[in-house]
Amino acid sequence: MKVSIEVNGRSLTEEVPDRTLLVHFLRDTAGLTATNIGCDTTSCGACTVLLDGESVKSCTVLAAQADGHAVTTVEGLSSSDGELHPVQRAFREQHGLQCGFCTPGMIMASVSLLADNPKPARDEVRAGLEGNLCRCTGYHNIVSAVVDASGQEVDR
């Protein structure tokens, strides 16, 4: 099956098997390996990307379902000159990562959360990210990173 997907602003048209998952299209066809495969059941959120601006778990979306749509991965957030997106910068500054496995999905879910709720309270951040698991942190720094990215004062 031929699919055409705009990935990080670049149009990709490729022939893929009908049952190709979007996560495999991104990693294997587009060569964008920051989107991780953690569970294949939408439980962990490591594969979260934006599909037409909405966060989705790419391990349960077929590439065919994304045909004709725009996908943004964490690689597509930074500017062409390498400047980090505000959420990426906040994750770095607030130490919102440890091993880094969940980080791409967590950042993409945070971008979507902030698009819907630009000034979330800490409990709203926790609720908004509940579908993304981090096995290393206690989430405190992740929540602080999202609050920081929203331009609010971070409570320590």
C-alpha cells in the first residue's frame, strides 16, 4: 500500500505493508528513531507523536490511517538552527528525564497538553500525562518541566 505522510514538515510517500504501524513507519522508513517502542499496547506512551497536532500513541495507529496527514515527532520540534522547543528546553533545565527512554513521548504529550491547556496547574499536568509512564523518576521534575514550559513559576 502506498502512503503519503507529512513527517516533521517533509512529505514522504512510501510503499508499505498494509499492517505497518505508524511507529514502524517513523523508525524504519523515515529513519526517525527517537519515537520508542515500549509496550505495543498503548500502555506506556513512549511512542507518542502528534498526528495533525493531537497526541497519539503511534504503536496502535496504522501508517495507512496517517495517510494524507501530518505527523510531528520529537525530532521535528527544534528549529532548523537547532534551538530547542520550549518544552524540550524545560525538560533539560528542570531535569525532567533520567534514562531518556520515555522522554520523546513525554515531551510530545506535554506539547499537546500545553496546546490544549496553556497554563495548567500541577495536578492538571499529572492528569494530562497519565498515559505516559516513566520508570525512573517520581514525575516531580517532569511536572515541573511542563509548568516551566508554560511560563509559570516552578515550585520546588
